[in-house]
Amino acid sequence: MVTARTLQHKVPFLDLAAQYSVLASEIDEAISRVLRESSFILGREVEIFEKEFATFCGVEYAVGVDCGMSALELALRAYEIGHGDEVVTVANSFIASALAISHTGATPVLVDVDRQTYTIDASGIHAAITPRTKAIMPVHLYGHPCDMDPVRKIAEQYGLIVIEDACQAHGARYQGKRAGSLGHAAAFSFYPSKNLGAYGDGGIVVTSDRHVAERVQILRNYGQREKYQHVVPGYNRRLDTLQAAVLRIKLCHLDTWNDARRRHAKLYHRLLAGSEVVTPTEASYADPVWHLYVIRAAHRDALAKHLSNLGIASGMHYPIPIHLQPAYRNLGYKKGDFPVSEQYAEQILSLPLYPELAPSDVEYVAENIQNFIPTMPGGSIQAETLSNAVDGTGNLS
């Protein structure tokens, strides 16, 4: 029943203003410092932030660029991946993962995702490899790291480069190591909604390969090794000094914010236990950072409308898999090729989750999911999920 209380209770999907209100004095001073110095392109703040973020990730080098997709593309180009090459990645991701590959001239080759983690199913990579394959791009989706050991083992077997799409995984760990330090190179996005978000677009490439870092530095800045000495046809893909100054302030708080996300996720886990929705899992090797808290529901659209009527915002990440996007008809995939990605795309729903979210808001969201009664036929997907997760021995896979 809708009451006066529910009509007044609003739970936004994200509240960036709440974060700014806490950091306002630090952020304002950082921006003022850049304005006073007036070095707006590749200024001192960029260089300092690159060093700080490299240290945070546990790598040697970081090179700031204009967005996450550019970070992916330039990392690929730094390894001379381009026309005629193929890069293996996943069907269930934001389309930028595939677009970055396409913009180098290479072809994205897709595989399905693991049923439990929604990240790349390493068992499908072998079949996707051809003589043209040059790299694997695992995606740490929703802030949960991929199972990287089998990915790296396959890469070593075939002599392939591993470039992590870590655009949603700032601070996540795999077997104790930070995302970004698990492959040959990695890309992060600083889109405002990310765990570490700028006040506009931004991205970064991280690596411990000096040659690759230098190559990205040249490519991002018109192909210049020195001013007016253009050694390759480059691009204008630079991280703004203002954004770097903001990111330096926020980086100091990232671990604390990620801890808050983990607390909210655990509360969702507990409050939604036994409900008609499937909650996300955490693999034993992973310490996720919960960029998104994604449930699955048999009546996803009806549930989203139900929550919206109660003032609760939600999102869908991502309702159309990459292989079914009109932009990628040329790849030749068809409906049914990646059944897990396709099934999940019809069921996934992202719930509000950000560091400043009040526990009472999590409780309100969970309560109204528990109270949701669909008006159409079809029931819980819990039984189907457990059936799909059981292997031939009767154990959960």
C-alpha cells in the first residue's frame, strides 16, 4: 500500500551532490589551485595523479587520457593491435569494450559470461581464438574482478596480450592484488558515476611496461615525443588538469568509499535473502568494490516500475548484449549465440548503491522488493538459477 511516508521517501540511484558536499572545501581549493596556475592541459596535477594512481594499483606507470574508451583503445594500439587482428572479450559489457577494439581496426570476438560472476567465462575463450587473435580483454564487470588465473594461462599458451577492462573496478582485488595489476595493461574510466569519478570525462591506462606507457603518452598527445616533433599519427586524448586535481582529492577517500559500498552490499544480501530475486555472488578469489549492485528478477520491468512508483530509482546494465546491438550486426552473431548474456539481459536490475546511501534507504528498497507481487504469470527464477548452477556431480559449480 502506498502511504504518505512512501510518497515522501525518495531513493536516488546515485547522489553525486552528497559526495561533493562532504569534500567541497578540498575540491574547491584544488580547482582554485589549477585556476591560479593556469596550466590546464597536461599540467602538474596530471603528472602527480598518474604517479599516485599507479601506486594505488600496484603498477609502475599510469597515463591519463580523456575517457575510459580511449584508455582501452590506446592500450591496444600501444601493443600494435589493429587492422586484421582479433581481440576476445565478452558479450555482456558496456559497448565501449567492443568499440575500443573496433576503433583500432581490429575485430571484437565475443564469448559468454560465467553464470555466477557475470564476468568472462574462461572456458569459452579457447574456441574464440584464431590465428588472428592478438589479445584478450576481460571485463571486471560491476566491480567484480574476473577469474584471471585461467585467462592468463590461456594468454600464455597462445602468446596473447591481456588488457583488463577495469573501468568499473577501481580498488577491486583478485587474490589480494588490485585490478589493473593483473594483466599486461589495464584501462580505467573516471566517468562521474564510477567509484572514482571525475567532474566530467576522464580515463587512465596503467601498466608496468615502460615502453607501453611511453607509447600511450605519445599517442594521447598528437603523436609527439617532444613539442612539434610528431613521431606517429596521434590523437588528442589528454586528461584535463582540472579533472586530475579533483581525482587526486577523491583518490584519498576511495578505499573508505569502497568499504561503505561493501557494507551496503552485505545489507542488501541479508535483507533480500529468500526473496523472489537472485542477488549477486562474490567469488572466493574476489574482493569486489560494488560499482553496481545487480539483482535478477523474473519480472524485471514490472519490478522496476513498482520501485519507481515508490520513489526508488533503478537501472539496467545492460539490457541488450553487444552481439545483438545494431552497431555489431557485421560480426555475424545471432540471437542464441550467447545464452547466458541474453537470458540475464532480460532479468538484470541495478539497485541504488553509493557510499553516502543511508542504511535505512537500503532497508526501504529491500522491503519493497520483498513486498513486490507480480501481476503476470511466471514465478521465481531462484529454482532455475540453482538448476543452472549445479554441475554433474550435484554440487554447486
